[in-house]
Amino acid sequence: MPSDEPARRLADIIHAIGLIEDYVRQAGGLDALMTVENAYHDAVERRLLIIAEAVTKLRGQIETLEPDIPWRDIRQTGNVIRHNYDGVNDAVIRSILEQDLAPLRAACERLLKHFST
């Protein structure tokens, strides 16, 4: 069922991205974060779960407005972290952090304006 509060879900995603960026900085950068499992690494995975859950709750409300974002892949990432925790691929997490968060934030900011009017 789609969220009846899309603006809140989008704000949650933007907030989670900001926290992930903070965790990467506090860990000493992406290389340090990915080198060993630590509290920052765990916190990043938790925030990725929150992003995936918020995207799941937005299903059917955002895909046509921002078709260039891989919404399905985001949802699936949450499923992998939740249900296949021992199979989480650090290379995939690194790729998400390096390449996907900035476009996702920009799309969510545009969507937030759309849903706030």
C-alpha cells in the first residue's frame, strides 16, 4: 500500500542519506569504513534499510516522476540486507555510497517539492 505521507517518507530518505555521509566522514572516509566492520559500517547498513523501506512505502507514487532512479533495485537492496545479511556484498555497498546516494538525494528533493505543494 502506498504511503499516505509521501513528503515524510522522502524527508526520511534525505535524512538517512545525510546520516550516511556523516558516518562515512566519522569513520575516516569510505576506505576506512569499508575496511573493517565497525559501528559506522553497521549504521550505514541500517540507514540503507530505512531508505529501502521508505522507497517501498512510496511504491507507485514516485516511479513515473523520477524514472531514472532504480527504485526496484533500492527495494531489493533492503531485502538483501534484511534477509541475506551474510551475503551483503561490500562492493555493492561501496558502489551505492559512491554513485547512487547523490542522485537519489537530488530526486527526493525534487519529489519533496512536488508532494509539498
